[in-house]
Amino acid sequence: MAGVAVIGERAQVSGWALAGAVVHAGEDAAQVREAWHALGDDVAVVVLTPAASAHLAGETARGGPLTVVLPG
């Protein structure tokens, strides 16, 4: 079964765990990139905060799961 992951600032992403998403809190660029590279093969969709999306500029375009950016 394909899963959903959420990457971004802890205050904005922690509630997603209640919906069953795998939450990766990242407060800076290094933490966000680490979370992105640690995603499992079972993750089909990744929800990113605007800051996390900016930290991953260009990396999400290289293939991988579908990404969605939350409105700012």
C-alpha cells in the first residue's frame, strides 16, 4: 500500500500524523534534505511546507514520489 509523508516545520506538520501520514519534521535545509532522502519506497505522495519545498529546490523534480506544497 502506498503511503503519504509530510516534511516541514514541526509546528506545521505534526498534526498530519493523526491522519496516518509519516511525519518528518525539518527545521532547516539539512534536516529537510535528510528527510527527503530517507523516504521509503512505499511513499507515493509527499506533502511539503513552503519552506521545505524551498529547501528541496530542484531535488523533487528528479523523479520520485508526487509532491504537493501546502499553501503559504
